[in-house]
Amino acid sequence: MIPVPPAIQRFPWKLIAVLSAITGFGLLVLYSAAGGNWSPWAWQQGVRFLVFLSVALVIGRFPIRIFEDFAYLGYLGVLFLLIAVELLGFVGGGSQRWLNLGFMNLQPSELMKVAIVIALARFYTQLPPGNTRTFTALWPALAAIGTPAALVMLQPDLGTALAICIGGVVVMFVAGLPFWWFGSAAAAGLAALPILFSMLHDYQQKRVLIFLDPESDPLGAGYHISQSKIAIGSGGIGGKGFLNGSQSHLDYLPEGHTDFIFATMAEEWGLIGGLGLLFAFFLLLRWSTRVAIKARTRFGQLTAAGLTMTIFFYIAINLSMVMGMAPVVGIPLPLFSYGGSSMLTIMTCVGIILAIENDSKTGTRRFH
Amino acid sequence: MFGKKSPPITEAWRGFTFTRRALVVGGAQAAVGVALAARMTYISVIDNERYVLESESNRVNLTLVPPRRGWIVDRHGKALANNRVSLRVDIIPDRLHNKDLVLGQLRTLLRLDNDAMDRIERDLKAASGFQPVAVAEDMTEQEYSSILVHLPELPGIAPQRGFARNYPTGAAVGHLIGYVGAPTAEEYEKVKDPLYITPGYKTGKDGLEKYFQEMLRGKPGAKRVEVTARGKVVRELSTQPDTQGKTVHLTIDADLQEFVARRMGPESGAAVVIDTLTGDILAFVSMPSFDPNSFSDGISNSEYSWLRADDHQPLINKATRGLYPPGSTLKPMAAIAAIDHGIDPSERHTCIGGYRLGSRFFRCLGTHGSVDMPTAIMKSCNSYFYWVAHRLGYDAIAPTARLTGLGEEFQLAGSNQRFGTVPDSAWKMRKYDQPWSASDSLNAVIGQGYVSVNPLQLAVMASRIASGRKLYPRLVNRHFKSDPLPFSADALATARHGMDLVVNGPGGTAGRSRLPLDGIAMAGKTGTAQVRGLNTGNGKGGTWRFRDHGLFVCFCPVDNPRYAASVIIEHGMGGSRAAAPVAKDIFTFIYDREKGMEALETFEAGWGGTIKERMDRSYAAWKAGIAAPDPGLAQ
């Protein structure tokens, strides 16, 4: 046996392997989607992954205390950016999600998915255990979730607003708030669905309706879902073979390298490729769930659980969407879809969870 | 223990709750994961077949390739109707995502007018799926390449090289060949053949094109191409070539057909040339005509109105559908009837400038003095034939008229004939419930009164007199029994001799139309048919409408005849003046093409160019007239 230096041992090799496997597979699909070309997508995505992986590993070395200390400040800062985007968007006209920082386009709503989880985790860490079932435990959290979610809805970006809500609600759930609150909220939500539906924008309403019956308009708005299902279904068990996907290569599949990349993959790699990818995501989420359960601090527990949910939400909504089980909401598949914003969010989540894991390996368990 | 009250909340309880709830969340996530895996399995395994099909139907576009139409060729294999390459652009409705933008682009690129845009919009509404809608046909290479260049910005547009029908001699074969056109919606409803709604496919609409449709049609090919979502063809997967339709061989002589058509000049009329050995129709002309190329490309409304407005009636095939009083052209036939009813051809009758029947005096065109039968034919003496008709009665002559083809409807490919009247007493009783009178006989024998014939019948009559056999006219190699006619040799010889004298005798009515050829002479008979009183003009067309028709029937050479012909010039003011010179040039062309062409070119220089040049000019003038109506005409 070759002795491995402790510094190398401390590296989360397994995690890196899972992340690289998902992204590497994604690069192959991007290569194919570009008609057998590393440009314009695959090489850029690869470089971006290496950068963001390094960032995640660096974040993973941070003491967990830092996130706890800057939780509220970070949340308020991101909230301020959201308002700024809204105002600039109002000036610019139309839907604005981006803030141009010169060197990159920043999407504050992406940052909010992380910030809301950390802020609520800090809030419930500080909340005296006896108050868990009181109104004190509820309204600050609802306000903290509702404000950014409403701002994002105004952009309008239904998918991200939902992600923010889900992340926050899961933190509330695992923090121990009474079960029936969630149950009755869910019931009330179901009852209010028609009202909420009427508040959606026309194109969002249309997406929901199309989702319910995609064949009603196979050439119009239902086109995305129909073509995506054709791509996945025609792949069969073994797929049509690498570079042989006709749906993606002949442009029938829209957004074949971003939101609908799973369909591009499934057409060429079939059910085997799809289940393999699902398994890789399972390994990633199992790791983060284990980190949450084993976390040394309550803040770590809540944060890890919330961020796990954020990652999961991306995967679940995207896959449901491409398989025709959810409306088209424009959520990319983490690490797989071409694009920087979602990768930045996911890798930030991974980095913070890594920091929590590292924290739990040092010292003893303590709960605040 | 604590009743409804919850246990006291401690940090330990909180930690326990967290673990439990985290596992619940994790479990829910796993359940969703399993559901997704199941959903994917369902789509890709259970529904696989259906989606493979849909993916294939996305990818592969099957298009019919319209078959190339069979040629129509003349007796020497020269094309009367063939195909030429046609550049066309269609819209595939299913691939058309931004209709307004694409149509706007097309409009600019191809300079389409409002009519064309309306038609495209209308067709698009009626069409569905991959059923292409024609945008433009017969584009220039320049227009075509401008579309090719812009193709990436024009999703749903499919340019292709197809074939279009082509008639090399244009208007000269209009009435003979007919034309083709896109099938109508009713035709498609009847057969439900997708070929019928494939752009570029044409069916025969008139004449021989319609008659031989099944033969000329051919079998369509098919092309499987891989296409992108925007309709761009990536590659051809497989192509099944079309099978061209069969060639139709006609008895027509293309060169003669064109010559005759051109020789008609600006006149309205018809001419038919028949081979007296076989009954083959060598030329079958009705002028003025239309250009079948215009019809086959989809004639414009204004061009059609122009044709309809012409008082020379270019849309009517006068060779089969024009009925005329035959005038004196029937006299050789009447001579045959007379001899076979016992009149000695050398018996003389004295023409005193007419014939007295009771209190009426039937006029002759001259005072011919004492004439025998051949001389009477030569001079076209009415008095002589009045005398014959009065002696025999027309019931004796009518059967002979029918035997020579008058009043007969022939089995002729692609023609729609009006076959006229050969009257007799039974016919008159049937039709008018009146007895036949002697004056009816006198009128009928000089081809006036109730008699009416079409030019084809006159040519058949000439060929039967020339050959002595019951020839049937034919356009394709179709077998007819051509038995000898039951006429005595003496009768036929006298009729032919009289016709010889008409052209070559001293003072024959067509003496000016002797053939300018050595050793070949033409025999014929002029006819002048009165129009006034028969034709109820609407008072608008000036005097042209009331002039007499000029007719001429003839055969050539005089001894051992080979060709027979009839020529009718409407309102030509006399057979010798208008019709016989045309016949002269036709036979001159048959025996000496150069000499014939020389004569023709001299004429055409005077008329203002070839048929096409004159038609184009007339159309342009008509369009200009429509644009700026003459204020003088407005009432």
C-alpha cells in the first residue's frame, strides 16, 4: 500500500467522483447536442465546472460559523439585489432577472435559494425550543420566504419562486414546527389553487393548461412537452446511440442543451442512461442527507437539509417537466444543463454542505 | 399522560424530531425519484413503439414526385407536347411557424401581386399538414436562387425542380392537343389520390391531353427525405423514381400543322388535311387559337378574358365545332349523285343567269350559257345544279352526301363534334312537320338552306371523292374498314375532272390558285356561303360579321390523289378569294417546303409577325385598353 498523505485523504474524493460523473456525462450530451462538437457548449461547461468545483472545495474549508454569522446580512443583501433588479427591470421594461456586474450576469434569485435556507436555519437555531410551536416560530419565517418569493414572481419566474418557497418550507418542517400546520397549509393551498392560477401570467397559465393536455396544441405551446416525450420514448432501453439522436440533431427538441437536456440524453442513451443519471443524483442527495443527519450543530442540520431540498427540487421539477409530469417552468437539470447560474447555485450548496460535513468531523456534537 | 398537551419541547426532542423529519423528507425525495424512474421506464419501454413512430414521422418526410407526363409526338416522332424543367416553390404548412413573416419575405423576393397572395392564403387555409401549397411555378433561375439563398430564414418553404408541360409550337396545336391543368377539388374528391393534390401534378383538361389522360399520366415517384424541424432537407434517404407516362403517337405532321396554323394568318377559320391512303389527319387547325402553354401554367384572369372577348372566338375549335353552310363545295358530290341516278354528265343545260321554279327565279352568279357537268363544276354554275336537283329531288342526293361523310359524327380521339345537317324530306317532316319542297332541294344542292357541315366533314368528303373509298379520319393509329364507296367509276371520274377544271381549267373559279409546282396539280372546289340572314349579329362587330364565308375543298395530286384538304375562312368573302390560296400554299408546302415557307414568310411580314408575336401584341394592346378604357365607347 502506498501511504496517502492526510491532506489528500481529507479531500472528499467520492463526492468529487459523483459530481464529475454527472457533469462529465453532461459534457458528452452537450458534445452530441452541438452536432459532435466541443464548442460552443461542452468545453465552456467543462471549464466552468472545474472553476465552480474549486470554489465548492474552498467553501467546504470555511468554518461553519461564518455562514451562521453572515446569514441575516447575506439574506438582506440578496433581498436588496432582488429589489434592485426589479427596479432596473421596471426601468428597462419587461422581465428582468439579471444584474449586469460587468464581468458576469448575476441572477440574484439564484442566490436567494441559498440565502433563504441559511437565514431560516439561523432563525430556528436561535429560536428557544419552547417557542417551536408558537406563532413566534411562524411569522418571521413566512415573511422571510414570502418577500423574496413575491419579488421573484414579479420578474416573473415561477420556477425560482417555488424553489425559494420549497427550500424555506423544508427548513421550517425539519425545524420541528407542528405537523398539522403544514397539512392545513397544503390543504388551504390546494383550495386556493384556482385563485393562484388566476393570478398567473397568461403564458404561465397556458403552460399549466398545456401540461394538463399537451396533445391539445402539439405545434404550439405543447410542442416542448410532446417533442421531449417523443425523444425520451423513442430512445427505448438502450437509446439510439451516441450522436444518433434525430430529435435533438434535427432541432425537433427545443432547448435540447439547456432545460430539455435530459431528453437529448435519453434519446441517445435510453433508459439505461436515464437510470444511471438518476442513480448518480441519488448518491449526491444521499450524501447530503447523511451530512444533515450527522451534522454537529443544529444550524448545520437545518442548512444541510434545506440545501439538499434545493438541489432535489431542481432535479425533480426538471425531470417531471421533460417527462410531461409538470408544467414547463424553465428549471435546468443541475450540473447537466448548459448554463452557469444553476451550476453556481448547486456548487455553492455542495460547498456549504461540505463545510458542514467537515465541521461535524471536528469536535463533538453541540446543538447551538 | 399529559392529555392533549404535547410533551415539553427540549433540545433533545428537537434533535430527535429533526432526524425523524429529515428521514421523512429523504423518504419523500426517494419516492419521487422512484416515481420518475417508473415514469421514464413507462415512456421508453411501454410507449416506446409509439414514440419511435412519432420520432420517425418527425424525421422522415415522404413526398410524392409527380410523374413526368408522356409526350405527344407527331407521325415522325417530333414532339407536339413534351416536358420542360420548371423551378417551383411550395409551402409545407406543418413546417410554417411564422406565416406572416415568411409570406412577407416571399412576396418581396418573388414580387408576388395581391391576387397571388390571396390565393396562397386561401390554399393555406384549405391545406393541412404536409400537403404542400404552391407559391410560384416557372420561376427564373434568378428568382429560384434568391429563394435558395434565403432558405434558412424561410422555414416551411420547399423549393424544387419539377417538370411542366411544354408545347413547342404553342397556339398552333391549341385546339388539337388541348391543355393540362391542376386537378380541381372535385376531381380529388372523386379519386382521393394524394397525387392529385401534389403541387406540380397536372391532368389533361381538354383535347387529346384529356382523352389520353390515363396513358399520358405515368406513375408517381416517392422521395423519403430527412428534414429538420424547420423543414430543411438534411439528406435524401431513398428515392423511388417516377415512371414517365406513355408516348402518344399522332398521325399529325407537326411541321405541316404549324405551317397551316401560321398560313391562316389573322383570319378566323379552320383547315384539315387528310392522307387519302389511310385517313390519317396530317393537320388539324382552328384559328385563331389559344396558347396551351398559358393554360397549362394556370392562365391569368385577364388573359382568359382577352381570349373570350375576341370576336374571332379563339376558344372554339372550328374544325369540329364550327358549322357552316358548305355552299358550292357540295357540287362535286351532287354530280356523283346525279350520275348515279342516271344523268349523263355530257348532257347540257343552258344557264340564263338563273333557274325558274314556278314563280320564283333562283339566281346564278353568272350567265354561263350551255354547260355540261364538268363545266358546271368548273364554273360553279348554280343553274345547272338547280336543274339537276329539280329533276332528281334532294332525297336522291342526300344519301350520297351522307356516304361522303357529311352529317356524320366520326370516332375521333379527343374531339367534341357538332356534326350538322344533311336534310331530306323525312328530316324536314320530323323537324318542322312540313313537306319537302322543290325550292328546298334547290337551296340544298348549292349548300345553302338547311345544310350545315363542319370543316372536318368537308375534308373527309374531299378525301372520299379523291380515293373512292370510305375513309375515316384518324388522329392515332386506329384501324377502320375503308371499303370502296358504291359510286360508279364514271361518277367519281366526272367529279374529279370537274374539280381539276376548277383549278386548272380555262376560267375555273380557283384558277389563280394553281400550284406553283412542276408536274403536281391540285383539284378543288370553291364555296361561298352566305352569312347574312343566317347569322343574327348583335350589331356590334361592324361589317366583318356579315361577309360571306370562303370555303375550299381539294385534293392533290389530281391523278392518283394522296392528300385531301378543306379550308374555311370565316367571312373571307368567297372560296376562290380567301380559302383556295391557303390550300394552294398548304400543298406547295407539302411538296416543296422551301417554296411554301417563302410564301408564308412574305405573308407574315405583311401580317406583322408570327402567331406568337401577333398574339402577344394583341394581348398587350387589350390590357392597355382595359387599363384606360376608350371614353368614346362609354355610353
